[in-house]
Amino acid sequence: MRHSHDDFDRDHHHHGRGTDHHGGGGGRRQRFFGHGELRLVILEILTRNASHGYELIKEIESMTQGNYTPSPGVIYPTLDFLQDQAFITISEEEGGRRKIAITVAGQQWLDENQEHLEHIQARINARCVGFQLRKNPQMKRALDNFKAVLDLRVNQGEISDAQLKQIIGVIDRAALEISQLD
């Protein structure tokens, strides 16, 4: 049985921001989760305790250190999918709230995808570190400078394959040097 967004959210008034908000100007924002990844994250949260839609939103916001707040328009269709797959059950509580719990099949699917979940969690941690770094004024200035120079060199004029190869080499060497800092 499918439930509308209103069924889940009738007693909740917070609707999240729906996009990851990592500052900066316009342009298309990078998605925080790849296709299907939010399903694994939700199931993992449900292994710790049964929950409600609003609590899942807050837990994901907390997990990403406030850098991503999924909107009800993202959470509830995902819950519908998980319920259709029999990975979760949704039961009515007093007051009209709906309690969400993982099923045996959901736990099994989560177990089968444990390695993928670990990659998702590592990426969340790395992105949270990145968000923190970009709050440092000197780091922000250095990154903005890097992006501006790269934009000028790569996007504003003709660039040969040899020049592109040199630029990639500089970036790779910088990454290696940073990774080897004590």
C-alpha cells in the first residue's frame, strides 16, 4: 500500500531545503547521494531504531553535519520504493504518525550492499571535511584562486592536448604532495 506525502507528514511542518547547500554562486549543484544511495542510508538508520519521516530527515542532516537536508519530496518517494520492495514496514501510531521499521528482507539487502554503504559513509565524511575546510578564509581564497586560474586556462581559450596533459600533471602532483603531508 502506497502512502501519500501528506499521510507521512501530516503532523510535521519542517520541509527541509531539499538540496545540498554548500555555498558559492550559481550553477548546478552536485547531488549529495548517487542514484539509490539514499535507500541504503535510510535502511542503515532504521537498523538503529524505528523512525518517522521527519526523524529520518533530521538524522541525515545530522549525519552530513548540516550540509544536506533531504526534502520530504525526496524522502517520501524513497520510503514508498522501500515499502514496495518489502524492505520496510510502515504502521500507523496514535496521532496519525507513521512508524517506519526495517524488515528482514531490508536487513538482508542492506547486508548485501554493506561495502557500497561503507563507500557512501566514507564519501559523506570526506565531503563534510571539505565543507569545513572551505569555511577557512585562506583555504577558500586558495580554492577560489585555483578555480579561477583553471577556468581561465581551460575554458577561456584554445588549449592543446599537451597543455591539458601538463595541467593534469600539476593537479596530480599537488594532490600527491598534499596526501603525503605529515
